[in-house]
Amino acid sequence: MPSILRSILRFVTAPLALCLLLAGPGQAQQDNYPITIRHALGTTVIPARPQRIATVAWANQEVPLALGVVPVGMARANFGDDDGDGILPWVAARLKELNAPAPVLFDEGDGIDFEAVAATEPDVILAAYSGLSQSDYDTLSQIAPVVAFPEAPWATDWRQMIALNSEGMGMQAEGAALIGRIEAEIADVTAGHPELAGKSAMFITHVDTTDLSMVRFYTTHDTRVKFFADLGLVSPKSVQEASASGRFAGEISAERVDAFDDVDIIVTYGSPSLLEAVEKDPLIARMPAVEKGAIVLLGRDPVGTAANPTPLSIPWVLKDYVAMLSEAARKSEAAR
């Protein structure tokens, strides 16, 4: 047993009773062990089918839950948690469907709580969508095999999240079926909104109304922007070119805002007061999307949270989010 695990588990006085709940009989679980998963931080070998699954970082717990498995521990929600219980509404609803108590919640406000993760005694740790550092990964790997992100921090889209995490659980076929079900639901909803097709959209990360000298935005590597394509939207050439760095976010001076003349729709977090501020700003107000009011304002609520798509949140807010985008799309067609 690794030394870090011995020192951590020395303080654990009783085993946790929380068990995995399977969705039902007949699941075609993977039997060809060991499983080898290669990712950006190394190579993970899972020697046998995991029975105790822990997840860290944002939303990874939604993959096992969607597949009918309750993790022994997961990260506490730190955004969009209206009632302050650390569990987002779609996760709470799924736990209720499974008639399961809440797993242990890891407080990640100051980074991963390695002691808390180790105390759940996991067989595997799922983190396909995360910003794990190499140090984080190395430490977690002393506790259990870790499924990390495939390419870059916070760049794993919802399909990759499901595919990698389900593979780490030994439920690759079930993961593929889940992807198919979500894709079908997205297609069904967007079919009723043809006005979205081909519109260009840009996701601005945050607008500081006290300092509008910079425009900060998510690049094409971010999952929020990748989700636009699922909804029939496209990334404008300006955002594509600004994404060359490979990072999930970027920024440019507001003096260069004319570069975004090819943006039809802007999505951002904020309140109506933010809209008033940008409409009065002499530089940002020149953007066609601002001039036409083709802006989707998201709050710290379920829709705002789920604009970053995850397996359980997509069905929960899809219709509302698409409706907001459709309203902005119609405004974008107005004459300047």
C-alpha cells in the first residue's frame, strides 16, 4: 500500500456503507480486464471491474449516475446550487430515481481533498472532465486508478466525458448507448428551431462592468462552445482564429472588437444591468450582436449552469436554453 494511502487511511475509523446501485440486470459490462486508458497525464491501468467509484471535479459523477451507478463520493457543487446542499437539481433528481442517499461530497473549494477521496476507498477515480494538474493526478493515483482528460484541461466535451468515464467503469457499451439517447433528444428539440441553423455564436466568459477594456471569451476548445454545434450553431471565424493558442479561454482588447463583426449571437453570464452597460460602451456597443440585442444572459441558475453541458443537465434544461438562443437568433436577423 502506498505510503500516502497508509497515512490517510490510518485516521479512518469505520468503513463507509454506501454501495453502488446498478440500474438493473442484463447490463453488458466489460469483461476484458485489465483495461488500459491513455490520457493527457499518463496511462491508467484498471486491473478489475471497479465496485467503488469516486469522481472529482465538475460533473463526472453524472456518468455513473446516468448509467444507474451511485458513486461512493463526488465533488460538491460550487456553482448553480440554489439550495446550498452541494448537489445540483438534476443530480438530486437522479439520486431520487435510484432511491439512493447522497454520496460523500468532496469540498474542492481549495483544490481536491485527497484525504476525503481516499476515505471513500475507491477502486477507480473518474476525472475525464477536469483541470487536474500532474501533481493532482500523481497523488490521486496513489489512492486508485484515475481516468483523466484526454487532451487538455477543461476541454473534454460531454461525449468524451461519457465515453472515457464509462470505459473506466467497465461499461463502455452502456456509455455509447447513453450518448445515442442524448443525441436523439437534442435532435428532437432543435428540429423545432430551424432559425438556429448556421447562426454564429460567441460565449463571453464574464463582463466586468467597471472595466470594459477587455473582451474575455471561451474558445472553441471549451465545452460550452463545442455544445453550440450540437444545437445547429457555428463558431465564427474570428473566434476560431482566436482559439489557436489551444487554451479554453482567451481575451482581446475592446479596441479590437470589430474583429467580432461576424458574431450573430452572444451568450454570457450576467443580469440586465450588464446589458445596459455594454450597450452604452462606445467600443463594445459596436458589435452587431450588441446593436441588435442578440444576447443571451445566463444567471447562476440551472440554465446558466447547464450551458456547460453534462449527461444529466442536457435533458434538464435543453428546451429552455434552446428557446433563449432562438430568441437571440431572431433578433440577429433584424436590420441594423
